[in-house]
Amino acid sequence: MTVAWLDGLPAEAAEAALLRCCGCARWAREVAAARPFGTEEALQAEAEARWAQATRAEVLEAIGHHPRIGADLAALREKYAATRAWSSAEQAGVAAADEATLIALRDGNVAYEARFGHVFLVCATGKTAAEMLALLQARLGNDPADEWQVARAEQGKITRIRLEKLAP
């Protein structure tokens, strides 16, 4: 990403671009307001500092911008149009999954959402469907407070990667 590109955007456009990286409106607004950054490192540091301040409601807001791992293409097109390409690429490991793995992911997602109240969030970049399924199954046993911290950290990882891909 060219930080100069983000630094040069009008405030509304910068906020909209940042919202694609992390679906928390306050986070996007505050990171946009902190410009100019000048360097990728400064942008990432500001993004991480603002994410560390996110409330429970704001973390849920960000998590709500992610499709289920293994979600069908129609769901990606309809609900997640702004981040469709990123979500599809991030979840590319699901494309080659066998039927049993896909069914287990679907069922695991349902169980996860029932237990924790939000979609299973994992930084899926570079992971196979089997790896994501193993993580999902392992995390189902987490204490809810511990899992909350894991999900929050996963959103932070996703945001970092998306910031690196931000410029058109």
C-alpha cells in the first residue's frame, strides 16, 4: 500500500477505505483523523492503538462485517460487497475443501455462534479449510472470555493484512 495515497484522500474517502479494513466505524473515523502517517509503520501503529481501545460493541461491529468461513458466494456478494474480493481471497483455502470438511465447517460455525454469539473469526489468509476447521473445533472449547480475546486478536491480524492491500 502507498501510505501517501491514504494520506491524500479526503476525510470521508479515507474513512470509507479504512472501514473496508476493519468494520468498526469509530476506529475508521479516528484512524482517518490521525493522518497524515507518512509511513506504513506509523499507519499500522495508529491502527493497532485505536483497535486496542475498541469496546465490546465495536469489536462485534467489526466481526459483523465478516462472512462465515466457508459461506456461499451468494452471501459474499449480497452482504459483503465492499470486502468481497478480500474475503474470497482470504478464504481461498475453502475452495478446494471436500464435502465432509465443508459440512463440518458449516456445523462448527453454527455451534460456535450459538456458544459465543458471533461468527467464528480467524485470519484465514494462507490456511486450508482443514486448518480452519481444526482451529474452529479447538476454539469451541475455549472459555468465552478467552475466546473473546482470541477473536479480537484475529480481527487485528485481518486489519493489518487488509491495510497492506488498501491502495487501489
